[in-house]
Amino acid sequence: MVTTATHQSVIHFSRGVPPLEAIPTRELADHAIAAVREVPGAMFQYAPLGQYQGDPALREEIASFHGFEANQIFVSNGALQVLDLLASHLLRNGNHNVYVEAPTYDRAVQIFQRHGGQVRGIPMEEDGIDLNALAKYCLTCSPAFVYTIPDFQNPSGITMSEAKRQAFVSLASRFHFTIIEDIPYRELRYRGVSPPLIAKTPAGVSDIARVITVGSLTKILSPGLRVGYAVSDPETSRQLATLAEGTYLSPSPLCQAIAARCMKASVVHANIERVRQLLKPRHDHAVTAARRLLGNALLSVPDGGYFLSAHLRVHTDEATFVAAAKKEGLVLTRGSAFYPPSSAPPAGTLFLRLPFQALDPEDFALGLERLVAIADGK
Ligand SMILES: Cc1ncc(COP(=O)(O)O)c(C=O)c1O
């Protein structure tokens, strides 16, 4: 349900969770029942052991969805689990340098650090990561990998341009680092045409091992299914499967079978269209309100995804600002949490992530009005 606030009630600019109405629960239930009826034994047993890369039917569906081969697909329990396994795999050889966008998804940074990653934030520009800054750091110290969220980034909303994707892949070849592109919001485009996957840019295709794509069904089918995947070279896929078996033995066969059936029966395609229709008006109203109330503080005007974001000029520190907002009925996530080590928002500003996907447009605008009033000290 869209949350509807009154002038007294609380508005949440906090979590980037899919609204319940974006999840096709009836179709999911039907396919769950059908999967259990068809092969009950397999659904309630461990999956086969020995480099099991995921449900074969699901891997075929994911491969054809993105235009890859099934032997390149490894399926796990959500994209975060995939990132955890990838960090373990890519950081095993002693190079612990990891470069990420600043700001970026805080949970990914925590995962990389847990695996010993020395994470450095590289500033973002309007069209994606600042490649000049990245090249400068690479000259001193080439990373094991660079993590990017190239489409409707969490938290900024920024999309990397096609030209930058090409230059990024060239840089990866020059400095021999792997790119991880994490694409959970890619299909949620409300206008325009998507640039190619980084793994599909010309330089990327010729050296596919250098770009690993991480996808998720969380935003286009269901977060509760916990289905995410990596697209890499077949050998890396097998190595991830070995790591997975050593970590959790087996994914849930039932969840992967439901996902495979939903992809095959076009439930996912239909749901992507439905979610676009559902979120486009919320996006359009949010953009209009943000342009009116935030002006130049807005970091980008995305054509999709869940988030707008801003560098808001303030006269207090973040903790005081967040507490003042709470008093005024506005729940904010601390923006500094999205800035990895050695990075920060511009001096005198706070970074604010503004998720619009679950808010009624009037409430979004009301939330921004409260925000601006607090920043102005009114
Ligand atoms: C960039 C990014 N990656 C991964 C995830 C989590 O995906 P999953 O639910 O598949 O673990 C999120 C969820 O918010 C996200 O924003």
C-alpha cells in the first residue's frame, strides 16, 4: 500500500524496499503450489551437490533475459549473497584494494570490508563514477575490483552514460581490474532507452571475465524469494558454486523453481511492466516537487529506479538535523552512511537519499517541504 500521510503524520524517507503492490503475490502462490505438486521430492531436498550453479531452468531463463549463456550464470540467495561470495573470491589473492562510487550502497561496502577489503570511495559525477579520479588512484594502486551500480544508483539515482561505460571498461583493461556491475534497478526505467550493460559494451564483450554482472529478482518479482545471480565467465561461475556449497551447502530449490516458472510464464515480464506503470506517476511527481523545492541541490534527475538524492545546504551537523527532522515527522536515513571511507559530501551539505517508490506523491512533496523548512531553520 502507498503510505498516505496527513499534515500530522510521519513521512518516511528511509528504506528502499519494494511496495507490497509491486509483488505479484497471487501468481507467486500459484507457481509455488504448481512447483511443489510437480516434483515435491526435489523441492524439499537439498539441491544436487558438486559445483551446482543453480536451478538449470532458471539459469536458462536468466541467460536468455540478458543475452548470455547458461553456463555463465550462477544463482544464489539474493544479490547480497552473491556480493559476499564474489568478495571472498576476488579478494583471495592478496590485493585487498576495492574502489566504489561515493556515495554507494552501504551494505555492499560492509560486505567488502568483512572480507578484508580496503574500500576507497571515488566521487560521482552526473554521468557516473569520476574516471579521472579513478585513473589517478589506479596509477598508485590498482584495485582487485571496482564496484558500481550503473543504473538508477542506490542511493543517488545516477545512471552511468554509455560513453563512460566504454571508457570504464578500457580503464579496467589497462589496469587489470574486475568490474562488478550491480543492476537491481535496471529494468525499472520509466522513460528513455537503457545504455548497454557494462558487460555488453564493446570492450567488455571481448574480455568478459573482467566484468561481472550481479542481478536480482528483488525489485521485479519478490524480495522474499531471495533470488540473485552473477553473470561471469563459466570458470568463475563454477568457482562461485564451490564457494557457495562450502558456505550454505544448497540454495532453496523451491524458491529457485518458483522464480524459473515465473520467468518462463512471463510473470516477470508482465510484472516489470506493471511496476513501471505503478511507479512512473510517483517518479514524475517526485521529480516535479524536487525541482521546485530543492533546485540545484538535486544530484540528478533519474529516468527510473527508486531514488532521488540531494546535497542539502545546512547549518547543523547530521545527527542534529536528523533528530530535528524526526521531531517534525520526517524519518531520514543518515546520508553519511552511504559515503565509504575517504569520501564525504561537499562541505556544508548533507547527503539525503529520497526514496519515492512507496510514497504517495503528496506526501513526498510534503516531506520535501518539511525538509527545506528544517534546513532553513524555520
Ligand atoms: C544496489 C543494491 N544491490 C543489492 C541489493 C539487495 O538485493 P537482494 O535483495 O537481491 O539481496 C539492493 C537492495 O536494496 C541494492 O540496492
